[in-house]
Amino acid sequence: MDDEKWLALVEYFVGRGKGLTPSGDDLLMGYLFILKLYQHKFYQVLELQLHKMC
């Protein structure tokens, strides 16, 4: 998946849902955690996209 598609995916989930920590944010953090745990190559791509959002 290219960076543009990752950015669109991240933008879609950030802030989605109800509560103090929206469920979209929780989903992204859970996914990021699993990618990092298994040292998957997409971990760095997702982390970079999340940093761009801040």
C-alpha cells in the first residue's frame, strides 16, 4: 500500500467514534502495537503517517 492510501486510511479512523478516546484512535493504536510487536514492515509507514497527522 502506498503512502497516499495509508494517509487516507489514517485520516478516516483518527477521531472516529464516541468517548474520550474515540474507537478509531483505539483501533489504530491496537493495529500499530501488533505491527510493532511482530516487527512488520508496515509499522514504520503507519507510525510516520500518524506523526504527520499531529
